[in-house]
Amino acid sequence: MHLDPLTAFGAVAVSAMLFFYAIEGRSPWFVLAFAGACLASSAYGFLQGAWPFGLVEMVWSGVALRRWWTRRG
């Protein structure tokens, strides 16, 4: 089985999203990491040509950034 670089990037990005979402209650920094993983997933979606996925992930990143902003204090 051959894994091209774009697919590997997408797998890492989505896995990071899942991981940081699962532990985001431990620290506001994990919420920020989740937002970053959402941005990476968004980039993957756009690079792959699945622009609806990229757009939704971009919105999720904004939602996560807002949650981080309110929790950071």
C-alpha cells in the first residue's frame, strides 16, 4: 500500500483534531491546538479539491478560536 504525501498530511491533521478535541478540557492550549488542527484539515480539504470540507473545517477553526479566546483567562 502506497500513501502519498497529501493523504498522509490529511490523516495526521484529522488525527490531531480528534486527539486535541478529546483532551481540550484539560487546558485552553489544547483548544488552541484543536483550532490549528482544524486549519490543517481545512488546508488538506482545499488541496485535495474537496472545498466544502475545507470550508467547514475553516469555520470549525473559527469556532475553536472563539472558545480558546473565552477560556484563556
